[in-house]
Amino acid sequence: MSSERVVRAATSIVLFFSWLLTIFSGTILLLKSSVALYQYVPLSTDIVADIHTYAGFVMFGSSIIHVYLNRRAVLAYLKRIVGKV
């Protein structure tokens, strides 16, 4: 496997798992007012908020790398969209 394919695969995996972590931590933070659910989460609100923040930063960074690695496809999509206007 070429090194570019390895980087693309790693970027996609990191992006996916950081997205999942952001979704789950955001849901926990949203539902923290529900005592019945939140009492089963073994982490404090501050830790969950930190996890959410850092996962968001990782997701943002990996999104930039993902768009850069797929720039040809993104430009082709944009040309197709702008060409129809």
C-alpha cells in the first residue's frame, strides 16, 4: 500500500472516531440535566466537556487534512456545482 493511501486511511479513521466521540460526549453533555441517565456516566461533567472539546479539535484538524488529501475531488465537485449556476 502506498504511503498516500495509508495517510488517507488513517485520516479517515481518525476523523470518524473523533466524530463519534464528539457525538457521544455532546449527547452526554446535552442530557446531563437528566439525573437518571447521568448517574450512570462514571465521568464528571468537566472531564466530558474536555473530551468533547479535544475531540472537536482533532476532528477539525483531521477534516482539514482530509479535504487537502481529497482536493482534486473537492475541486471537481465545486466546478460541477458552479458550472450549473
